[in-house]
Amino acid sequence: MGIKDKINKFISAHTETKEKHVDKDLQTRYYKTMKDKAFNELLNIFDQNSNFKVKSSSVDRGEIIVDGIGKKRIFVIATVVMVAPNRTAIDFAVTTETVLPMDFGYSATVIKSLYQKVDQQLEYVGSGLGDQLMK
């Protein structure tokens, strides 16, 4: 990750994961599971943490919308997509509500924490594997 990427990480109040993110910790993660199981595990993670309140969820769309009320107010969108038999991708988008135009990396920290919790519940296969799985 270059110096420009590091600076941009801290001067934004929004972070989202993607397939080819410059920060390896923020790349799309893949798990050896079916979509419904991954979706339910995410719901359990959010339900077990009193700092999160699930506002909406749709298994059909693979989307969970959550309000966070921890140290800072956050808005989380979790997306679960089955990309191959027994391979499911999970992505997050987190926006921090702040008076400043930046959250000093807080939204990225939330994503990394969520991924750690998911890794404990589901079998992690790898990150940024989209090109390999589409062959």
C-alpha cells in the first residue's frame, strides 16, 4: 500500500471491501460454505453484539443492513454472494457518522474486526480469489 493509499484511508469516513483492494485485509473474503449458512452466521454475529442493530436483511439479495452504536455511530452493509458450489464471498461497506470528513481509519477497523469474527465461525478459503473462481 502506497503513501497515498494510507493517507486516503484516514481522510475518509467510508470504507468498503472489494476484490482487488490495495489493503489485503480489505479484499473480498471467500469461505467454504453455502450462502444461507454464511448469511445466518453474519446475522448471529450482529445479533450477539449489543453495539449492532440489524435494520434490514434479505437472504434473496444476500444483504444485511446494520446500524452500529459503539464508540461511534456507523452504518454497515454486509453482502453475501455464493460464487461457486460451496464457495461464498462476503463484502462489507462501513460508513462512520462523524462531524469531521474523516474517521481516522475507524471504518476499516470495524471491517477487519467483523472479518475476524466471521473467520472464527466459517472456514476461510482466501481473499481476492474472484479471478481464480471464475475460470
